[in-house]
Amino acid sequence: MSFKGLKPIVYGGREVWPLVEGGKGVAATNHMSSGAWAAAGGIGTVSAVNADSYDAEGKIIPQRYHALTRKERHQELIDYAIAGAVEQVRRAYEISGGNGAININVLWEMGGAQTILEGVLEQTRGMVAGVTCGAGMPYKLSEIAGRFNVNYLPIVSSARAFRALWKRAYNKVPDLMGAVVYEDPWLAGGHNGLSNAEDPLKPEDPYPRVKALRDTMRAEGIADSVPIVMAGGVWFLRDWENWIDNPELGSIAFQYGTRPLLTHESPIPQAWKDALRELEPGDVLLHRFSPTGFYSSAVRNPFLRNLEARSERQIPYSKVEAGEHTVRLDVGVKGKNFWVAPRDLDRARAWSAQGHTDGLRTPDDTIVFVSPQERDIIRQDQVDCMGCLSHCGFSSWKDHDDYTTGRLADPRSFCIQKTLQDIAHGGPVEENLMFAGHAAYKFKQDPFYSNGFTPTVKELVDRILTGD
């Protein structure tokens, strides 16, 4: 028996539980977790974001870059990404044993997204049921899905975003839209679609937002049988009882991104799993340090606190004396002629005295103060850019045309590929970006995980189906 008579849905030509494994980013979801999720009757999701591939002995192949130029390293990244995702899909499909369904997840803002997606789908025909895609406005998603005859599941955070996608492109390929994922921008882990019209500090109830999404879908003639997948903040199904079999919302499925991190099959290192058990409410921060420019949510560990502190050591400047900028900056800029406010000069001198002796300019006509060691890391990471994003604020890389955004590289951000690869493969959890949803504190509160218990994916899915 399932909670409140939760019924399977038809997806990918077979009945599956309306429970979706969140795809997440670099190597945080792989064949072991997604294959097991599908084997348990749900929709498993392989992350196709620079996934791992393996050598002849089954060892993970480190993604090292040898080319001298960013453009050439970007091609190396694309080759790694396709090879890795193909291998992960093949292994996941085998583990699933023909049960459930296997999706892949891509971020539209990742570098070479379209090339990677096409390359993966070309080599995994018959194994991938659908493609979930967000982090941007993936207008071409439906066209690509149509060419490979797979479902597509756009990730949106508002009815307005969905309407724009539908009007411009998706209405031309309506039959393959397998579901629409509503990702709550205040609750979901990783990158989200919080817009300038919304206050990051004022979360909104997801119910009216999802109802508005369904109303928009109905207005466009989309059947209620096309599920809306609620993503972000989902832990206990009993918390969503009034969503199930609710005629206002139509067919509803639920996506789990954070809970599957703590399973036997989860590929994240043990230190990351251990850290999840210790989180308290408020330990996950919605921030805007990502080089994508999007808001995202991650554990507020020393890595994130350092980025917060770096941005706090920031003052505006001008290149000529103007307005309140009446004094020359005499620390951190080695004789360059920058003008600042008197109070900011005092702050800069204090930071310099504390060891933050180097000033780095930002694209917003400000200067941040860092230590020489931090300066060297920032500059080296910018030099080593391998083009993992379509547009990168940290390195000013762009994956097309002239391969530059034309803006100053932003030292307030960081190399996201470097840190996500590091934490996923055993790097220190305190020194790297650690994605998690805002409900991650429930690992410590939920009795299911007491006494250090770690479930298998099957045990987790069975538990979810009870309502807990």
C-alpha cells in the first residue's frame, strides 16, 4: 500500500511511481543511485553534467585538461562529458532491470549543453526515457527531444517562465512533454530560477504558484495527465497530502533531490554524507556567488562563509574624483589612481592591516580585498578555465562567438567546476561548495536516520511510499 492511495503514472511507456530522483550536478547522482531508484519503480535521474567515466580497471578517469587555450579545453570538457554520461546511462539502465525509468539531467547554462545532450542521446537510444533541463531558458529542448524521440521535462520556477517556453517552442512538440518540473526557488538545492521580481528573503507558498502553473498549462490545452513535478522541500509525502488527487492541480509527482544523497548507493563521499547528518535549520544558504549569475542554495560551510566575507571587504571606486569619492586609495592597488570615499579608505586600510593587502576590481566598479594567497588562487583558477558554463562571471568565458562575455572577470565568485569535482571525489567538505536543499536539516531530526542508519535506495523509496 502507498500513502493515501498514491497511484503510479504512465511514463516512458510503463507504469512508474510518481517519485523522481533529482538529477543534481557534477557526479552527485550517478548510475548506482539512479539505476537503483528506477529498479525501485521510480524515475531515476543520471546527472549528465560532466559525469564520471571509467578506465579498463573500473577506476574513475580524472578529468584533467591539457590544452593551452580555453577553447581547446572546452572541447576536452565536452568530450569528457559525453563519454561520462553515456557510460552512466548504460550502467544505470542495466541496474534498473527494465523497471521504472531513466532520465538524464542537463543544465542549459553548462558549456556546450546542446552538443553534449545530442552526443549523449545519440549513443543511448532506447535507454533514456526523458531529459530534465533547467538553469536557463532551454528553448531548444523540445526540438532536440523530438529528434531523438524522448520525453522532455523543463524545469521552471513560475508559470510565466513556462508560458514563455511553450509559446516560443514547446507548443511545436507537445506530445513529448513528459512533465513540467516546478522547482521551488526558496527550497530547492543547487541553482534555481528566482527572478528579480521575487524577494529571496520572502519565501512564497508553492501551492498557489503550482496552481498558477497548472492554470497556464490548461489554458494552452495541455492535459491534466501531464504531471507537474514538485521539486524543492519535499521530504515526507504526508506533508503534501492535499496535493495528491487534487483536481485543482491535476497529476502531481514529487522530486527528491536531498534525501537520496544519504543512501548506500549515493556516490558522494562519506564525509559529505556525515556532514548532512549534522545540519541545523538555517545551515543552507540561498546565495548569489555562483558564476552562472543564478541564485543557488548550498551548505553555509567555511567555503561559502569565505565568499561572504570576501564580498563584505568591498568598496566602490571611481577613476576620477567625483561625488563622495574625494580621496585616493593608497592600499591594495599599487599606485593606481582610484578614488574612494574617506570612510571606505579607512575600511580598506583596516583590511590591509589584517592581511588582505591586494585589491581586485569587479565588473561593478568596486574593489574587493584579499590576501596574496587568495589572489593567486583566484587568478590561477581564472587562467585554468575549461569553459564549463555557457557564460561564466568568474572567468568572463562564453562558449560561442568570440568566447568572452566582454566583462571583467569577477573575483567575488569562484570556479564551480573545480570545487564540485573536488568535493564529489573526496575533497574536503569544508573547503568546497556543498549543495543541499533547505530541508537537509531533517536528516538530523528524522528518526529514520537515527543511530547512523543509512538506507538503500529501495529502503528509502519504500519509506517514502508510507508517507514518511
